[in-house]
Amino acid sequence: MDTPCDGDAPGWPGMAPAWTSSAKDIVGTALGAGRVWFTLGYGILNEVYWPSCSTPQIRDLGFIVAGADFWSEVKRVQNYRIATPAPDIPLPAVVHEHPRYRLELELLADPQRDVVLIRYRLHGEGLRLYALLAPHLGGSGHDNDALLHAGGLAALHGEAALLLLADGGFTRGSAGYVGVSDGWQDFHRHGAMTWTHARAHDGNVALLGELTRNEGVLALGFADTLEGATCLSRAVLAQGYAAAREAYIAGWLGWTQPLQCLHQQAPVRAAVRRSACVIKTHGDRRFPGALIASLSIPWGNTRDDPGGYHLVWPRDAVQSGFAMLACAHHEESRALLAYLIATQNADGHWAQNFFTDSRPYWTGVQLDQAALPVLLVAKLDELGLLHDGLREAATGMVRRALAFVARTGPASEQDRWEENPGINPYTLATAVAALVAGAEHGFLAPADADHARLLADDWNARAEDWIYVEGTDLDRRHGLAGHYVRIAPPGQRAQSAQVALKNREGETLPAAALLGLEYLYLVRLGLRRADDPRVRDTTRLIDALLAVPTPAGVYYRRYNEDGYGEHADGRAYDGSGVGRAWPLLCGERGHYALALGEDAQPYLEAMLASASAGGMLPEQVWDAPPIAARGLLPGRPTGSAMPLVWAHAEFIKLATAVERGAPIELLRAVAERYRAPRAPTAVLWREAMPGDCFDPARALLIEADAPFVLRLGRDGWREAGDTESAPTGLGLHGVRIEPPQLRGATSLEFTRHYLDARGWEGRDWTLRALAPA
């Protein structure tokens, strides 16, 4: 750049920063030493992540096309098409069409360096092309420095730097503050590039560069110093685009070779391969096995969210691990398992979510996220895929996880949507299956295995006591006997409890009136038959109240009165809103259809119909009349996360289940144990397990997480006496009361004295005797 510069840009610090839309056309990364992940939205490069897929470093890199009497920002035209060489090669070629020009782009990540490459070609008479770059280094747009450097556009923030170079160079460039002195504002005010500011310090900054040629290659390099970024960008341009492209394609061809999908329809097979690549793209390079939930920030163009969805959720990651097993890419699942072993907390659970280096972000506790990794271990074992070293490490992980499940279950601090505490069918099903799996696959010591089976049998037998209601207004209106609820609050019966609705400003709803698809996991994991009348009746309610028909297919909302989604007028979710329909729930409903012997194809087709132009599956689709001004169309993606890795995993699992005849998560040991109803050998009592009755014909086990002395009386504290607890297994302690001791009692009264600093618990408990059947 030979044009003189004007010094520092005015307008510090610029407008408040935000990210870009989460509606991604496609995402990609190279499978090599390079550590960059790129995303496309509106046909241009937007968030780029480096050196981890947890850390976005730019908002976007777009283009302005200008002539003597005309200028156009490419992304605002929204008239483009995307193609890839194959469904399983995330190498996007984008063609933008406009009456005055055609702009062709191809994007990839260099397999050997931390550089994104863009090959561009502009067609049109008398036009110039400008690159418009918005850095958000360090995951923040607040305090970046922008400057012209080494013939390119550069930015700095702490220990992160970037440099954008062009193989033909820039004629001139400018740095500015967003909303005040940036390049877009220059064109908006003057219809041309008139500013050439050399620097913009410590703010929300942007850079504009006029390309010398209308055909060439851009290299966007990242390093911890500006010198390093310069070196990388120059080196990749010296090596040439063709060499990087050849290596990029070769890397993906090598990875996809083992993928298997036997679905009869070619479009489904192609979508399975694409979904597998989406999952792989969300894996970290520095921490193998780490899988983030999405390379996006929901409603990112309205907020400056440092977390977004570019974090590891163990639940979502395990869903992806099962998907990789479903399409026979076993190494990916083993790498995930090793990563989960490394990130488990000492008490056995995993953080709610965390960066790929294991630093926690949110701190809630979800019981399903402790149980699901156990199911993955058991499936690997069932398939003969655990080698000796990994099995030894996995055994320790399983023991810690199941001790946590046993100690804190069956209630969870959060459900799978991270909103409500209590007992919900999804979490309960995963916990029961995990306890059986740990015992039957030999991961537990004998005494612990016995207790795991007892816990599983008891929780499974009592599921309907906790999460099934009968004779409600809802049932009567639909001619049903009863139904499964979404959640029962801690220590309460769903029949009479109230549940707080998150994202709905303190509103509540009776638990008996709150519906969700969580109960379908009771069938999926083998705890209930698909034709169980209770399951069938609940499904009738779900199809009537949560299913949303759209031109693209039928989708399902998470639950009635959900508040996580755009407002009714289409405004972005801002802490409240209206929950929309989720394509991944089509996969869950499709799995149930398959279990009934029905056709799952409509559910697969609905999921595919929701995808972006590049095949990305969204978290939510719009399920109301169109609001064209906001780009909201029925059955099409909203501003929620896209792609959602969980949705891609669910698609793979459903597509492969169609051919295999069973879900990949279903374990033989669990299915066999509950093929017929199984009564537990004892009924367990804990504070967190709702119940105020005992069965005189069955043993009663009163448990706690530490040694205690039980003071027990009957029929109003008569015959009271003390009994010291004994270890029961999985780190728990209890007193078992056999049927002869219960015979003739109409009530039991008890309290406990803990043999630690807690002492007497400070309250009495009463259980009533059940009447003989």
C-alpha cells in the first residue's frame, strides 16, 4: 500500500460490539496441524476460531463491490449459491449474483498453518473489490487494535494477532471504529472509499482494504504475535493456493473413508456423511476428543456473548460419540472417551459446560451428563472396542460417575434443557440404564454392582410414581387415562406440583400440564415397551400439542410454554421469548416411530428440509406465520444455533437405526434386564426421592451419603430404637428393614443422627403402610 495514511481514526471506542448471525451456511476446518475453524453466513466468511474451536477471533470478513456510480455490500444482497465437491468435503464454493457483478469465492483452511484462504474472482466492468474485516480477537470486540501492516490489514489484542494479505496486494487500506469511522460507514456516507486511517486503538474496530486485482487469493493468518501472523500468511501465499487445496481435500477424503451408512436412499446417505463431517469439524485440535456444541453464537448479531455454543457440553458430545459409532468411525468415539476421562471432576460429575481446555463456563449440574458417558463406555465394550489401557481408565471413570449418580439421583439440579430441577424422564432413563450398564459390563466391584442393580430396579419401578399423572383435565380433554410429564419438582408429586417456566418472567405451570418428549428415552434405552399404553397415550398428547406442521414438515417444540426463542414479533431472544420447534426432536420422535414398526422417513425428511444451503441443521426452526422482514419463514432456521451438532448426531443415529432396526444407544444388558417388568428386592428411601409410603411385604432401605444412626419407631414412635447404618455400595450407607420388622405397622417414624459434623438432621419423617393389594 503506497497511499499515504491519515493517522489515527476518529470515533473511539466505536459502537457496542456484537457477533454475527448464527445462521451458518457451512462450517469447515482442515484435518492437519493447522488450528483454524471457519464459518460462512450470508455467503461470506464470518466467525473464525483459533487456536481452539472455543475461541472466535473475527466477527466477519466480507466484501464491498464499487464502481464510479455504484457500491454494494455483498452479504446484504443475499443472492448466492453454495456448492462443495462432495457432501463430505467441506470446501465451499460461493457464487454471489448481482445485476452489476458476479463474485466467485472458494474458502478453505490451510492444513499446515493457522491460516484461512479465500480465492476470489470478481466479474463486472469498471468495478473494484474491497475486503471488509471486523476483528474480535480474544473472543471480544471491545479492545482490539487495528492497523495497516506489511502491506495488509492487521489487528492485535493481548496475545493474539491476525494479518490479512492478498497475493496481488492492496492498493490502499483504512482502520476505523465500528459505526463511526469504519470502511462501511465511509461507503455509506460518501459512496466510495475516502478514508485511509492508519490505526484504530483499543476499541471495536474494523479494517477496509482495496484489492489491487479483482482475481486472486486472500490469506488470513493468526498467531500470538503480529510477526508470526505475517510469517504464516506470507508462507501460505508463497506455497500457493493449489497446494493447500489439494492437501485440504486429501485430508477429508482420508477421514471419511471409514464412514458407513447403509440407508437405501442416496440423499440420506449423503446427508449422513455431511453430518459426520460437521461433527468432526467441531472437534478441537489441541485437545483431541473435545467436541463443542456449535461453531455459532445464538442470536449473535444482537449480543456480545463470550460463551456462545462454542463450548463442550458432555451430553451433546456423547450424542456425537454415539453417532460416530453408528457410522463406524470408532476412533472418534474412543478419542472422545479419553477426553471425558480427562475432564471428569473428582466427585464423578462433569461441569455443565466448559472450554476445550476443560475450564468451566457455566456451573450447573445435570445428572444425565454424568450418566451418558457411562452408556458410551458400555456401548464401546459391547462392540468390543475397548482396548486394555482404555478399559482400565474407563473403569475408574465409570465408578466415579455412578457413585455420583447413586449419591445425587434420581433428581437432578438441572434437566437436559438446563432449566428446572427435579426428576425428569430423560435423566431418569439415562441414570437407570447407566447403573445397569456399569454393573453388567463388569466396571463395578461386586458389592457396588449389586447396589447399582438395586438402585436401577427401584428407580425404574417407581418411574410412574414420579413422572406419570392420571385423570387430569388434559387427560379428560383428550380421552386418555394419564400421561408422562416433563418434570416433577424435587420432593414433590407431579400430580399436584407447580413448575417454574424459565425465560417466561416467573410464570409457573402445573407439572401435570407440562409436556415434553423426554419420556421417549424410556423406550429408546429399553426401560419401557414402545406399545406401552402409557407411552402411546403421551405420544397422542405430544402429537396434538407440541407438533408444529410447516411446509418443510412436522417439527416439535421442547415443551408447552417454552420461552427460549424469538418473540412473537420476530425480535431476537433476549432472556425471554417464545420457544420454537427443534429439528433434533424430529429425530427423537422418529426413533419412537421406528420402535413401533412405523416409517421413520418423514422425520428424516423434515430434518433435512430444515437445513441451510450448505446442509447445516439448526437448533430451531420458525413455527409461526412468516415475518419476511426478519428473514423468518415457516420450517426454516431461526436465529438460534446453526449448525447444532446434537441435531446432526440425531440425524445420523436415526438414519442408521432405520437399517439396523434399533437405536445405537440401546444396550443389550439393559434391554434384557427390563424385557419384562422387574420388581426391586427392596424399596429405597431418600429425601430426594418422593414417597411417603412403605410396602410391608417388601424390604425398606433408608439411605444417606454418609454413616448415620437411624432412630426408628412405629405407629407413633412406639418401640423406638437406634440402628447404625452399614455401607450399601457406591459410597452410600443405609439401614435395611426386612418385611418381618414391618409386619403389622400402620406407620413408620424415623430420624437420623449423622456421624459427622451434621449431627441430628433436625426433623422427623413419617411413612404410611400401603394397604394390601
